[in-house]
Amino acid sequence: MEVAELTAALRAGEKLTKVVPSLGLDCLAQHDEIMNDRYAAAQTDAIVTLRNMVAGESLTMWGSDGAFSAAPSQAVNDQLAKVRATPALATVTVLEGICLGALRIYFANAKSVVRIERGFVVPLPERRLGKKFPATTNPVKVHPNLLDNVCKSVLWHLDWALQLDFTFRERLDEVCAPTLPAPKTATGKGTKPAHALPKIATVHPFSGDDMAWPDEVKNPTGGLGRGRFFGVYRDICSPDSRVKSVSDAHQQVFDALAKVGREAAIAVLPEFCLHSPDGLDALLKSGHHLVPELVVAGTAHTDAEPRKERANTSHVFLDGFQILTVSKHQPFVARREGVEYEEDLAPLRRVVRLAAGTATRLAVAICADSNSLGLLEAMEWAGVNVLLTPSWTPRIGVAAAGLIALAGYCQCVGVVANTPGHPEAKKTFWACSVVPREEMKARYHRHTGPPPVAGVLNPNVATTNKNYWTWIT
């Protein structure tokens, strides 16, 4: 937009959440022009001055809730006039100033869900990893997009919508980004503290041999018809089943979590551990002190409200409270006796839901979703730095490559919890992990002998350390 239009937009009295996407969409439309002008020598001083002025004044232009308070001063208008020859660069500079000022305060005070759509700005998490083990590149340096690195934010350019839930901000950070003691300097004063990575347990209450295939696969001519399946659950009907009711099956899952206790801050269950997504809700609410602080409660096939569509859904709990519900986007394709069966899931809207803190972007990708290029791209741009994956698969596909990409771009620690004993391949991995080290590698964790209760990742030690991964039997 021209400088006169930009000035009018700032003086119109609109909410911050309306002004930002209007500027952002204009910047995306002028991408090439902005990049050509970004380092124009004749504009450098004027642009830096404009950005700093807007950063300061935006704090009085909008309140912490994004409500408009006051128009920009004449000094800002005069500075805008100095860069009218490069209007696209002026627009992105004003947006950067707002990011450094009012928008930074807006996100710092967010206590509920903030919805991000194309043209809006996403702040990257402010997690500082300790220097004991060299980490991958700081996300700020690899996510500039159209915004300068100093903003520590990205301009959302994807068609996916993003929901950042800041409801449990402080507690989420305590669990997912625990603070390390601040080191002392030569003068005796402490420096800014860094964060550790969370210990994560993959919990395995039973094996794939305990699973019951649905009638659609047992009898291809019935149910949903040849090539479709829905309704994979723990087997409770066969004579040799160890449990005889749904409540028994759910209690067994909770008991496995309780055996992990507080060995790790986070626990992830595989797919299809439950007969309904809320199967652990009551147990975790009453017994959360017995299990890890944050639990990804596996998944279950269920008819989703309000239109009774078929979904594969996971509930996420923090201290016994449900903080996130995630459903699967990408259907799994199984092969049995030469026939392919696709998981019969209703299409979902292209929305990524994250639990967010100041230092944390927590995502759950259910099994085949880890193979979705579009979803992974959205997670990268959202700055996901903890990715937890419930799974039931004979092979990981390209999911390991996705974990490595997130570790490289976002310093993400990622873990897949799998249920071995899949009919397609009896011998497979129990879990997979990737940590954000300079030398990134997906590590597959397999166990021999009696099935373990859980495996525990300690991402704060060297990958060669025997305590990097330990089994609880």
C-alpha cells in the first residue's frame, strides 16, 4: 500500500488483530519488491529509525488486549513520508515495529486461544538451550520470511490456520522447558538462565497382538466395503484376552502410566490404546499425581461431534486437566493379504492446534500425520519445539525425516510412541526419537524379551550416553 494508505490504516482506530493481517497480506503480495528493497543503502537509516519509532509508539497505540488507544504521532507520519519512495518496504517496516512493540505485549499477555491465519504474525518461542551440547541453529536465524530477524517472528503465509492456546502458558513452560540454574559470571552476577529439554516417556501397555482388527478388514465384503476400515481397538472379546471390559482396558493403560510415575515429565501412549478418546479422562483427573505431568493419552477411533463424522482423536492432559484435543488428518493405509485398507476418516479443516507457552510450542501429530508435508511445513513455520506422536505402524515412513527437519529448523525434540506387533510386520520399533543436536539422527528404540512398560528419553545427555534411552520393565 502507498504511504498515505498506510498512514490512514494506522489512524483508523482498528484493533491490533485487524491492522496486523491487513499489513501482512499486503507485504505477502509485495514479496519480491520488499526483498529487492530490503538492503537498499539509501533507505537503511530511515528504515531503522521508522521501525524503532513504531515499536515505541505502538505500545501507546494499542493496549495489551489489542484494543486501539491512540493514533500515531506526527513524528511517525513525518518519518513515513521520508520512505514514500519504497512503499512496500515502508509497510513491512511498520509491521516489524508493531511486532517489536504492541504485538509482543499482546502475545506475552495472551491467556487463551489466538487464531493465526494468512497475513498474521507468529512469535517464535523464546527457549534458550543450554550450551553443554551443541544444538542446531537458532530458529530466529532460519525463519526470517519477510520479517527481519530482530522481530523474532514470522509472517504466516500458509493456507493452514494456526491455533495457539496460551491458557496454561506458565505451567506448560515449567514442564516442557524447565529452567536451568543461571551460571555465574566473572563479576559474580548471574546471566540469563537457559532451558533444559524435557524427559519424555513412551508408554506401552500392550502389544499389537492384543489388538482386534475391525470387521471391515476381517470381512472385506461387509462393513464399510472393500478397502476401508474404522474401529481398531484393544481386543476384549477373545477368550485369551487379558482384559474383559472396556474399563479394565483403560485401567491397564493408566496402571502403565503409574509405573512410569515421575520418571519423565511427559508421557506418550501409542495409537488405539483406548476405546474412546475420553477413556482416561476420569482416571487422570483423580490420579494425576501418580503419572507424568503431561500425558498424550494415545488415540481412539470415534464418531466426532457435532456431525458424527469419523475421527481418530487424542486428548492431551496437563496435571490432570485436558488442555488439547487433536484429531488425525492423514488416514493410515494398511495392507493385509494383498488388499489395501484405508482408514475411513472424515476430512478435517486445515488447522494446526498447539499448546503454547512463552518458551514452548507443543504439537501432537498422530501416526500418518507425521508423513504429511503440508502439516509438517505448518509446524515448522509455527516454531514447534516439542512434537509427540502416538503411532501404530509397521514402519515409520518419512516421519523420521520430518522429525529431523523440525529439529533442524525449530530445535525441536520429537518422540514417536509405537505399538509393536502390527499384522504387517511383527518385528518393528517401539519408539523413535530425535533431539536438536548439530549431528541430527533419528534413533529407533527396540526391546527384546518381555515387553517393557515404557522407554524414557533423556535429551539432556549425549546420544552416546547409556542414559539417553532407558527401558522400564
